[in-house]
Amino acid sequence: MRDILALKDLLRLTSDTNRLRILCLLTKKERCVCEIFEALQLPQNLVSHHLSKLKSLSLVEERREGTFIIYRVNKKAIDRYRRLFDRVIKDQKI
């Protein structure tokens, strides 16, 4: 049941179109907020909000570069959630 709840949280978080677009953008290369909101044509505060949500499940990591914060996909977390998805879908007895 714990796995199902964790997967539910992931699916709920990534079901938002803008969050999914941000993840897709960050899989190509790491970027700062200004690059993300320009590329996706979204307000900066909305991008920051979505990044915060993505960080809450460790899907996105950040690092400081001078005055900029650079965001990237956390590949280890993505792999962990991929394995969780497989485990729940393949092995779960309901």
C-alpha cells in the first residue's frame, strides 16, 4: 500500500501539464528559471511554484552558480520512481 501511495503522489504531481513540460525541458539540459519561463512562455512565479513542487518529490535538483540557481532533473529519483511504477504495476496484489 505504501508503494501505491508514493506512486499516487508522483502521478498527481506530474499530471500537471506545466510540470511535465518543465521536466521534459530539464531532461535535455540544466537551466535557470529565466531560461525555463522564456522557453515555456510561462510567468516566472508560476515556474518557480512548479519547480518547488517538483523538488518536493526530489524530481528536480538545484545548484547555485553566482546569483543564479540552476535546475536539473534528478536522474536517480526518476529511476527510483520508474522502478516503483514497475513494481506497483507488475507485482501489486490488490
